Amino acid sequence: MSTSAREARRPEHRLSAAGPEVGIRYRIVPIDPHAHLFEVVLEIDDPDPDGQRVRMPAWIPGSYLVRDFARHVVAIEARAGKRRLDLAKIDRQTWQAAPCRGTLRLAYRVYAWDLSVRAAHLDANHGFFNATSVFLQVAGRESRACAVRIEPPPGIGGWRVATTLPRDGARAWSFGDYRARDYEELADHPVEMGRFTHARFMVAGVPHDIVITGRHDADLTRLARDLQKVCAAQARLFEPRGGKPPFERYLFLVMAVDEGYGGLEHRSSTALLCPRHDLPHAGMKGVPDSYRGFLALASHEYFHAWHVKRIRPAALVRPDLSRENPTRLLWIFEGFTSYYDELMLARCGLVESTDYLKALGHTISQVLRGPGRLAQSVAESSFDAWIKYYRPDENSPNAVVSYYAKGALVALCLDLEIRHRTGGARSLDDVMRLLWRRFGRAGAPGTDRSVDGCGGDGADAATTAEGLAENGFAPLVLEATGVDVAPLVEAWAEGTGELPLAAQLRAIGITLELEGADDGAPSLGLRLAARPEGLAIATALQDQAGMRAGLSGGDVLVALDGLRVRDEKCLKSMLARRRAGDIVEMHAFRRDELFTASVRLQAPVLTEATLKVDDRAPPAARLLRRGWLGPRARGGA
Ligand SMILES: [Zn+2]
């Protein structure tokens, strides 16, 4: 690796604004975009005299799955001065260098071809990385400051850099020197490089940038105007006085692709992946569902800047990146965020309240379609996210409940319960604000202390930035609202019974109607998937008709009563002509073996939810509904 010429420039790097004590320096170069390789050099000035260990994280905060990022380290070597050192791999993610004096220097390459928000990606069009995919942690020195030099790709001009990593000499949007207070901060500022479009808006004096990479024709003016409303509403939710967000700037890093979807939250930025057609185009009227989906994604990740990045479960305050860090509280941190992401779009007036109720109906249907809600609680789902929710298989709908979707419905039920019991005087918003004052504003990492009221609120200011204890939620709700929700948390979050959605919604003048899918046609109790080999069973739903007749996930359906089943539409038209209780012969392949199953068709399960505003609801209910949707909500409700 040709690094010696650059080494000569090292002194100013050492004596950078991060201070002369900075003894850990990273340098990253998108060295070979066609081979998708970043080159990284890590220098450690005072390595462990017993032999320094370095480790690649196993996971990235916000995405609760061990991904073993070390598997993309392609080549690695260690040197002290000119001398090459032995470097032993001692477990799947850790290396140990032979003891040495002076600066230890590690050089390695990282294969970056994961087009997601969680890892790293590089080609001749752009580069993207999270530190957890490219920068080794220096064992025992994770809390030390580090310097980071980001260099341009050799032979490619015109690239810029977008990141909220603090600059340490680099000019805005440029390659150059950056710094981080510790590895946790380093890992919390993803970096995008390439040619991108850019728009800016302000929230309470704080600049917010939107950077879009990938081909697109998005109306940036519209996008900035709409996101401004969402962000301002969220900042006001947490900080009613002044509405100032807790960071000095915020960055939406958007990668526009043909298909793909995802977002990952960070302390002052988010990485989003979305279909380019979800972005608004010039002259677009209203908010189509696709754009509403994008706004909800952006809203979700932005809400996380408070809720999970600063208000954190105690189990994730000092996460160990080498192994799973389970908590039973993801239903609060992901579920509540999922509840507020769409709700805030209605509250700030971007989305008609009827469209919001439609989206809420979809969430209810999503939960009701999965028998897994009766097998696993959202608290269990949170704890086992690492091995279940993030590792779905054909049985997941039967065994796993989403702490996002059901967590959002638990949030809804808690919110409506608090509003009902306090006559509208208190709500889940008060709970969020107390969580914020208690665990976030008082000094979580990355929090701008100039936030209005920060540190000046008596008892609240005296609290530390520790996280929410596993059993800390119900007492906090009691403190914030005077409502004892402990039995409800026990039933709704720790238990697997049905949520009282219809009753809760009725109390605010909204009716919940449930019907079967496919206009009430009889059902096989299967989830289907179009695959190259034909119409496959994705899941045979628990204790439903297909499973009872011996059909299974992975079987390929070929005929019903001797007639070929070409696709799902064809199958549905056949079922529509039959009645519940009829027995049909399903012909199917399991692997290469043809077999027949006699299925007694079942009445459709009532999973499809429709929410409607009840105009005849009593005035008290209507008042609660208006408080819930907020004064800016538009349309009917
Ligand atoms: Zn989330």
C-alpha cells in the first residue's frame, strides 16, 4: 500500500483540534471502487505492551442482529515502524498484534458491497460507510478520542463528502480531517461520498440538510418544506418551549434506488434507502401513499434522535459491539417510534386524518394477520430480536410478533387510556417528555446543551444520562400522568392477549370494523409467494385449514381439484366460487414429490381493519379525538 508519501504529512494530523493527546488515527480511502474496496490505516500511538487487540464490531446499534462485519476484512497487516509484526486472529472478530514499542500501524482493506443503511457500499458512483463496518475498535481504548482522515478515490474527481462527523480541518462537504470523541461517536456518524444533490431547511435555528445520492428527479423544494413541518412538530413535542432540537445540525442521507427500503437512526443524522419514485416530483399534488411512506420513514428515524439515541434503554447505554445486547424494551423504543412516525404526519397537517386512519388500519391488520401475536409478547419479541425478528423464516408469522407494529398499537392503547382516564389532560406525549427530561436532555452523548431549559429544571437536571431500566416504564408513566398502567403493561406488552383496540378507539369516537380478506371468500389459511418454481406457500398459518391438511411452508401449489393454479389471482378466483366447509383437493410439490392434500376451506379470519370517524360520538369523545390528532390535523376527524 502506497502510504509513505502521506505519512510525511502526519504531524498536522496529530496536532489537530482533537488535541495532541489523540493517539488513535484512522485514514480511509476508497482505494478501488470497481473492486468495492476501502483501504483503512489505523495508527495507535501507545499500544498495549502485552500486545494490542483490535476488534471489528459484530453489529451496528439500531439493527439488532449479529452481522459479523469482520467477515469483510480482506487483508490485514501490522507494522511498528518499518518492521512487520505478527498479527494473530484470536476469535472471529479480534486480532492481536505482537508487543511493540512506539506507534502500532494496522493496514487492511474492507469489501464494501452491501447496499443497505447498515454496512458499507462502494462503487465508481459513490461510497457509503458506517464506522462499524470499516474501523477496527482498539480494545481497552474505546473511550478515547480519535482522528479520522477521509480521502477521495484515486483517479475520480468531483466527489463530495456528507457526514455529521465533527470536522477537524476538513472544509464543509469535503474530504479531509474529522474527529470523534470516542468510538461510540465515530460509529454514530455514517459517511456518504460521491456526487449528490442537496437541500437545506431550518428548525428553530438548527440547519437540517437533505442529501440525495442515486439518480432521481425529486422536487427538493417540496421535500424540504414537508420535512421541515415534520421535524418542527417533533422538536415541539419534546421541547414545547422553543422547539429546539438537541443537536447543532441534522443530516438526512438518502440513497434513491429502484427498489429497497430501510432507515437507520443516528444521533444527528439518518441513513435512508428508498425507491426513487417514493420521492416527490415537481407538480405533484397531495401526498400519495408512496410519498407518505417515505415521509413516515424519515419521521421515524428523526424521532429516534430523541427516542433511542438519547433516551435509551439501560441495556443500550454502553453497548458491547462484540455480542448481542438484549433488552425487553424495544417495543417502547421501536414501537412508540412507529406509533409517532405516522401520527406526527397527521398532527403537522401534512397528511389528511382520514389517510392517517387508513395507515393505522393497515398496522392493525398487519398484527391481526399474524398468529405469532398469540405466541409471543412484544417484550419477548424485543429480547429475542437478535435470533427471531431479525432472522425470519417460514414459521415466523406463527411464532413471532413485530415489536414495531404491535408496539405501535400498545402505544396507541396506552395513549388513549391515559387520555381517557385524565379527561384529555395527559397523554403519551407527557410520558415522552418525562422520558426526555429524565434520560435524554440531561446529558446523553451528542446532545447540544444549549437546548432551552437544559440543566435548569431542578430535579430533572440532577438526573444522570443513564437509560430506562427494564422495569422502569410503568412507574415513569405514573409519575408523568398519574395513571397506573402497570397492569396494562403486564397484559399488553408482557402478555399475548388481544389488545382492546375497538374499545379504546370507540372512546375517542372512532369505530373499528373487521372483515375477512378477499371480500369474504373462503380461505386456505396460507400465505403465498410467487417464486420462480411457481406459487409457493410462504407460511402455513398456525392451526388454520392448510396446516391441518398437511400443507407446509415451501410447498409449491400446482392445482386445485385438478385445475392448474397459475398464480395467486387464479387461486383466489377459484376460491371465490366455493364456500367455507367445502373440501378441495390441493395438488402440490414438496421438494420434487407431488402429493395431494384435502383441505376443508375455512371462513375468512377477520383481519382487515377499517377505521371510521363516528360523527354521532358523544362530545367528550370528539374532544379527546381532536386532542389526540392535534389542532393542525386536517379533514373530518
Ligand atoms: Zn426504528
